[in-house]
Amino acid sequence: MDAFERGQRRDLEGGRLLGGLGSSIGRLGGIAGGIGQGFGGLGNVMGQLGQRYGGLTAGDLNALYSAGTSRQNYNQAVLDAYRSNQMNPLKGALMPLTLGQQFLKGTPSVGNVQQYTQTYQPSPNPFLQGLGLSFAYGQPQGQPQA
């Protein structure tokens, strides 16, 4: 074998190796394409899952809200019952006074006292008092009489 034949063989072997490498890269590209297609399918599934979750959240939030409201009402009822039970000794001690108050409800003074304490009484204004006195006596204050 001379040098020319050996060069030709090397070129052929290099071409064969490059062809095998190209074929391997082509198969790798096909595998990468399959992976990309799988990710595309996964993206589609995730999009559908997001749509379904978006449709469920309003109902779920409403269910959680009603469950929380029911729980809060229950806890409030328990606290109200506890406080009522704590007040029972005081209610028992004040019962005779309550009965006495019921007898006094018919008297006119009890109603007046309640009305007096519940209404607002503004403080008197000295300017308006002087003006009222001047109109009552027909002579403005501070004016000398003739």
C-alpha cells in the first residue's frame, strides 16, 4: 500500500465516522424533538389544570367562607353561654332589685329620671341669655335708660 491508498482509506474512514456522527446527532435531535413534544403536552395539561382550578376557586372560597362563618358563630355562642353562666351569681343577687324595679315602672318619676339622664343638655350661652333678657324686658343691655 502506498501513501495515496492510505490517504484514501483515511478519508473514507473519516467520512464513515462523520456519517455515523451525523446519524447519531440526527437521532439525538429526534430524541430532543420528542422531549420537546412531551413538554408541549405537559404544558397543555398544566393549562387545562389551571382552567379547572380557576373555575373551582370561587366555589372553594365560598365554601371556606361559609365554614369559617359557621365556626365563628359556634365559638361566639360558646363564649356567650360561658359569660351568661359566669353572670348567674350576680343575676341571682340582683333578682330582688329587679322585681322592685318592675313595681316602680308605673310611677311617673322613674320615667322622668330615665328621660333626664338620656337627653343632652347643652351648656347655657351667656350671650344668648343676655339677648333673651333684653327682649324680655324690652331694653337692650348696656344702653342707658333715658
